[in-house]
Amino acid sequence: MFATLLLALAAPTQAAPAPIDTVDPMIGTGGEGHTFPGATAPFGMVQLSPDTDTGCEIRACYSHAAGYRYEDPTIQGFSHTHFSGAGHSDLGDLLVMPQSGDAVRMDPGDPKRPGSGYRSRFDHRQETARPGYYAVTLLDGGVRAELTAGTRIGVHRYTFPRGKGAHLVIDLRSSLYDYPGKILWSGLHLHADGTLTGFRETRGWAPGRKLFFAMRFSAPLTGHGFVDRDPAVTYKGFQGPGRGSDALAEKLGRALEARLDFGTLAAPLEVAVALSGVDEAGAVANLDAERGGFDAVKARTAAAWTTALAAVEIDAPAPIRTSVYTALYHSLLAPSVWSDADGRYRGPDDQVHTATGFTFRSTFSLWDTFRAEHPLLTLVQPAAITTDVVRSLIESRRNSPDGILPVWQFAGRETWTMIGYHAVPVIADAYLKEIGGFDADAALDAMVASASYAPYGGLGDYMARGYVPIDKEPEAASKTVEYAYDDWTIARMARAMGRTAIADRFEKRSRNWRNSFDAKTGWLRARLSTGAFRTPFDPTAINYGSDYTEGNAWQYSWFMPHDEAGLIRLLGGDAKAIAKLDAMFDYDNSKLDYSHAEDIAGLIGQYIHGNEPSHHVAYLYAYAGAPWRTQDRLSQIVASQYKPTPDGLSGNDDLGQMSAWLVFTALGFYPVAPGSNEYVIGRPFVDRAVLALPGGKRFAIVADGLSATNRYVAAVTLNGAPLDRSYLRDAEIRAGGELRFTMAATPDKRRGTARTARPFSMSGGN
């Protein structure tokens, strides 16, 4: 399909629709993209979206990680929290489902048996999704459902069939990544003014996660009923708030549902819902902070999306323009707001804290997003967003029982998922780009603490030996090189701050990638405590808990983004490095079976675009003096891994990382080593783009002669002066100006060959 995009580059450009009208939230909802189509504001706390199935076994939950799967025939209901593109399933809090008529069903039923429960069939032809708005017709009850969202609220609007009773079912049992016993405790409270409040505590991916809500309705209730479907169970832990003085009804339990009746309505029913991680009073206050009916909230959020998407102006044929703007949209969903309107939030210690002078944010998929998602935000969002992110990371460390920065955090709680201490490069990248507003000394202290926490992931052995031994810690080869890169970013920031002792120590540690690299075979390999490399060894093997993290030696042998020149020397020089890169992309996988590995998708030989360890690899030809090969491989990747359709992502979007890769690549450059303040130049995929930078400057990218045939870079100028190097400095972008490419049908194999033209490496290069 993306071959069509490349061919379309040659087509004449007509008046393009506005960015908000170009975004297609359906992209990634099919296949394994794991995105959701529902309504949310930029970085919103609420992601109000349909769930097509939640009753899955743990392994089957992978395919429904975002609740919605395009291929499914029914909608189970509309819940208020979702991840965008995660490789793990959770959330799906507070499911609401409208029903019409006299019979009200309280169970979802079987999707293969229409009418067996409250779920409903739907038709994609009667479904609409755009930033901040979603609508669908529920065929079994004839209800038109519309959703919009603000920062901390979601608003439903249901149009019921004329003359039929209007009902809502609130199902607090429903959850993504569902299993028996996940709901620890929950509560419902109906107040005298008609407000419904409640809470739920779950032990899912994040243990002991608490969420509170408040709901108001545009029509008065004519009847209601609360039921506990598991009344025999008593939970002795967190009890939640007791009955308030104005509460008309209350129910506590582990399997709660509410039936709400509104009689026959002459107008659509609007339901405003606010969330809080603090308490029910916080949810009510969040509801009060974003007043207005459905249309007012929808208009405010549309305006917010218009502003956010205006950060990048794109002139390109419709297919690729849709894909890139949708990628930008997906890049602006996380890290999401977690503090209430009054600044209070629940932290990793399960205590309530107050964010003063900033907005506390959570949902940090840092193993994924340190690579391109966070660097992109520094260019396309106000500096205050990145400042919020850094301050949130620092505060999380301050309130962490373990005293370290987040690893994979959501709703303020740590999951300990994935490897590395990748909050470190996010902070260092921000500091080195001169984004301020945070305590740099406190930040560096937090970074050092995280890199010195011996119980975590073999760090004790890493600090003692210079590598993580595989007989003591799984995924040891990956951990060694990822720790080494993170250490380099600590050294960079410490050096810039004048804290020389820290800089020297971590610069030495950043060379530890060499301790796990077998120069004799040319592979990154796991070592035993004895120092020997583990055998037997198969560079194509992918097994969870083995030598590598969601990958193998083919992908991880390239992960030393701060020292690719050092790697190239170990491989025997430019020619051998280029040959090995070509062998990776051209590998014949016909005799390999990776069906057991969920995250392994989007294969081009042994290059795996559907997972993050490969994301920088196509740009590495530039480090070996062959940027034209990078241009070739980027054309191959974009053509096969992205398309403007529901199955248009080759793998999980991973909270915006897959999308951020496309945004950068389409513009013509990519941050191979965040913290270097450089971007490696690739090739553009849009005719023209303009970045509206946080400081008010504008940076234009122009691709003269770009077409499906003209995919190679013949020349580059920066502000009219020839640019012969293969990298662009961050400061050059922030100063504003113009980067102009001249495209050609044949490669210029002389560009970028000089040592001085190559991107940064700590042991050589520019």
C-alpha cells in the first residue's frame, strides 16, 4: 500500500484538508498496531473509546491491548482509559453501555450470539473517528453513540430511538487484561444532586492501582439499581470512601454494576465523566473544572488538536500526508496528564502529593519512547511539556519506595517492565537542548541513583564486572549495552554541568558495551560470570528471557548509538560494516519461525521494524560513509511498514515511538543517539514541511524533485549553503531556517564519505 504512497509523490497536489481533518485515528486499530479510535485530548488523562472485547485470556489479551480491534464485529461498551499501541494490556476502566427498550441486560454476552448480552453489533460504515471525537451506531439497540473528551473528562452523547426507554449499564467488573481476582475493591455512590461517583482498585499490570470517577447526566434518573455480582467476597484492604451525607445509595464490592434508567427521552442523553487518581472529590472538582455540554467540550478539544497539529505543516500527496499527520497525532497522546486540576496526584508510593508549578504526567513507556518520541516532543511541543515530563520523572524518583526513576510507569505506579534506566536519556536530552524549568542537580542525582541501584536488573554485577552475566540475569547482553548507552547520557549531562567526577565515571562505564561484544565473531553476545561467551550461540534465535530483550544478536549487535564508529572499527571497517548491514536486511527468514514471539513483526530480513531495537539501524550506513544506502533502506521500510489503513502499522505503536519514527523519517532526519544533539540525515518523504518550533522560530524542509523515482539525495543545503555532512545539529534546527534537499533517481555515492561528514561517535567520527 505504501508503494502507492511513493507513486503518489509524483501526483499534483490539490488544496489539502486541515491537519485535524487529515488524521485518521483508525490507523493501527487493526493488525498489531494496538491503537484506539476513541476520543482524547492532547496528552489527556481520559481516553474514551469503544472496547470490542475485554473477556480474553491473558495471552489472547495481546491482540486487544487497546480494547478495540478493527476486525471485531461487536462493541462491548465504552471505557475511559486506554493505552495507545502498548505491547501489554490493561486499563479499560469504567465501562458504560447504553441500552434501549424494556429489557436491560447486565452481562456482555457472546459476540457470536447477537442479543445474548448488552454488547452490540456495529458497521464501520456508520462509524466516525477524528481527533477528539468518535461516533458509531449500535445496531442491536438503534442507539447513536458519540464520544468526546477534555483533559480530565470524557463526555458521552446517546441518541435513543424515539419512544423507547433509555438506560445505561455501568460495569465496574469490565477490564482489559482481565482475569479472576483483578478487581480488588470498588464502590458506587449516588448523590442527592444526581451525581454518581465511585472508585475501583485493581491488581493488574500495575499493582494496587486506584481510580476514582464522577458522572453527571443531562436528564434526571427515573430509576436505578446497584448490584454486586460477587456478594460473598469481603475485601479487608482499601475500603474507599464511605457514604457521604448526601448519598442516596451506596454499594461496595468486587463485582459491581449499576443500572440507570432515564425513561423516554425527547433529546439525546449527555453523560459527563471525570477521572481522578486521588479521590472522588478530586473527580468532582475535575468535572467542575471543564464545564460545558458535549458540543462545547468537543469544540475546545478540536481547538487544542488544531493547535497541537499545527506544529508541523506538511505538503505531500494525500496518502503519506494522512500517515504522517496520524503519526504526529499518535505521538501526542502520552505521557498523559495524571495530576488533578488542583495539582494533586497519587504517586508511586500510593500516597497523594501535589504538583506545584507543573502538571504531573505518567504513562512512561521509556524503553520505547526515549528513542524518538521524547526527542520529537522537544521540537513540536512547547518546552513546558518536556519540563513537565522531566519534573514528573524527578518527583516520581523522590516518591519511589526504591528511590529510582520510572522504568515503565502508568497511573503513577511502577510496572518494572522492560530494561534499562531510560528516563536518564530523556532528562539528559532535554538538558543538553537547554530546556530548563527543572532542578538539574536533582535530576542528575536521580539519574546517578537509578544507574547505581544494584538490585535492579543485574546492575550490581554490571558495576563490578563491566557487563551483566547471563548465568545471573536474563537478557544480559541487551542490558549491558542499554546500560552503557544510558551511562553515556549521564556523562554528557554531568560534563555540561561541570560535575567532572560523575562525568568521568560514567564515561568509563559507557564503554562497557565492548565487554559484551565478541570481536572474533562480530556479534554482541551474553557472557558468563567466568568471562566466557555463552554457547551454543545462534544469532537468529529469539526467545523471551534469553540473552536478548525482544530480539536477537542481529538487532542488538548495533545498539551502541553513542559509539557506532567504535563498532565499525571492531567489525573491520566501513566495507565490512556495510556488508553486515546489507546481510541483515537481506537475510532469508524462510526457515525461521518467530510465531511464538508476540512483539516480533515487520520483518525485512533480520531488521524488525515492528519492535524498537531496530529503529536506528537503517541510519547506520551514514556512520560507515554510505548515506545513500540509508536512503535506499528508508525507502524500503516506509514502503512496507506504514500505510493509511487500519492495519497500517507493522507493530505496536508503543505509546508513539513507531509514529515518531515516521514523523522524523518523513522530515528527512532521525535522532539515532538522543543526548548527542544531532540528527542523522536520511531522505525526506514529503515535498515540504515547516516546523513551528517552541521558541517561535520556523524551520522548513524542502525536497526539490521528490518522486517515487527520485528517492536519492543529490545535494543538501542549509540556509542556502551546501551541507555535505550526514548530520544536522539540534541548534541549527532551533535557530530556524531552511533545509533543502535536491532529489535524484541515482545515488551520489561520494556524499558523506569523509570522516568529518559522519555523525557523532564517542570514540571517533565528527
